[in-house]
Amino acid sequence: MLHDRVLVRTDIPEGERRSSGGIVIPATAAVGRRLAWAEVVAVGQSVRAVEPADRVLYDPEDRAEVEVRGVAYVLMRERDLHAVAADRFEGSEDSTGLYL
């Protein structure tokens, strides 16, 4: 990984989804713009706020997909992340575990 790049693995597979009420939503259904969570796999040497194994919130519309050894990943810049959820943030006082 170079510079400020972050490599993440998405949490949600493409295809059908289920609503919180149990309704099946087909993959072809149009949904509003929604941010997605992913797990950080690798970071470049200039990345400051994110470490591997953190969960990050990003915009799936602005992504560059790459396949490594048959596994699909998303490559992005650190500045394109919207939030970071990590256990190391939970130890501080008044912390939600999210770094926004």
C-alpha cells in the first residue's frame, strides 16, 4: 500500500438484502444514497487515523474495486472515509467508539 491509501473488505455482499422487518429486497431495487461499513485490511505509510482491523464508514458510490487472489476489495484514500469504529477509541472518557 502506498501513501494515504486504505484497502477495505466490504461487509455486505452484493445481491438480495433483508430489511429489519424481514422483507426481502431484491438486488435490482433502487435505494437512496447510503454509506456502508467495511473492515480495513491494509493501510499505506501516510495513513494516520486508521489501522488494520478497524471498521470504517465510506461512500460505496466513490470506490475503486480491486480483486486480489479471488477476493474483492475496495481501494480508497484516507480522506474519503467518513468514520472509524475501533476498540482503541472506547477506552477514553465520553467515547462512543467512533472517530468522526
